Amino acid sequence: MKDAEGKVVDVDYALLDLWQPQQNNLKVPVDRGRVRGGVRFTDEGLRRGLYGIAEVLDGIVLVQKGLPSKPEVLSGWSKLWQEIEPLMK
């Protein structure tokens, strides 16, 4: 994950707000680059086995270092990913 200055940092937890980009009535535009970055971080962490998803709830994703993801949680992530994919373009 990168901090606000673009430096790579190691984190134990990450929280992705993917609920907000799905809302059509927002007053402030969503930074789609940050959304894409969070999704890439999560996908890469899962692929490399460094991170797991602790919970997916109402578009909010809790990612935890060293945690094996439960199948039902990965299913929730996959469903959410499919919902937000068009918004990341």
C-alpha cells in the first residue's frame, strides 16, 4: 500500500470504502484512482497470500495481513468486485 506521499508502506489492516463509489447522488466526486489502487492492493495481497479479507459488509472491505480468507467472505468480495468494476473505468 502507498501513503499519501506515494511511499510504499506495510500495513496490518486496510479498510476499503467501496460503498461510496456505488452511490450516484454524491456531492463530491470519488477519486477513482484511489478506488482502483485499493482494489489492486487487495487483489495482489490475496494473490500473494499476504493478506486476507476479514469481512465484506455493505460495500466496506476489511483486509488483514496474514489472515486466511473464508470462502464465504471471498464470495462476498467477488460479488462486490463485479459490482464496482464498471465504476473503476
